[in-house]
Amino acid sequence: MQFSFDVRGRSFNKALHWSDPLAFGRRAYFVTMSQPSSLTVEAVQLDDEGLYRCRVDFKNSPTRNFQIRLAVVALYL
């Protein structure tokens, strides 16, 4: 599953967003107005559970990688 938030060569408010239509599609969006910024996924599904990687590339610093495990505890219908 992939989501991309790209600010290369542009301001934050003009960032390019892309969400894999076969995975999150329109259910995922990146929130930059909060501290820290975060990826939000609406209508979480059991198939969303798993290990995710977050990669942050900086212009003048080394790339940072994080792993986040999403556990779906309960689904409300």
C-alpha cells in the first residue's frame, strides 16, 4: 500500500498527494495542520492491518525511515 506526499520544488500547501487506488484510495490523506503531521486513514478495514514504512527525504539531511504497525482491534459497522 502506498501513499505519497511530495513537496519537492513547491510549498507545503501545494504538495502533490497520491494514494494507491487499490489500497487506501480516497480513504487516506495527509494532515499538515497538526503537530506532528500525520497520515489519516478513514474507514479502516481489516485488510489495512500490517507493518507500514514511512520514509522522509530531506534536502540537507539524511533520509529517515520508520516502521509503524497498524493493528485493527475492532470494526464498527
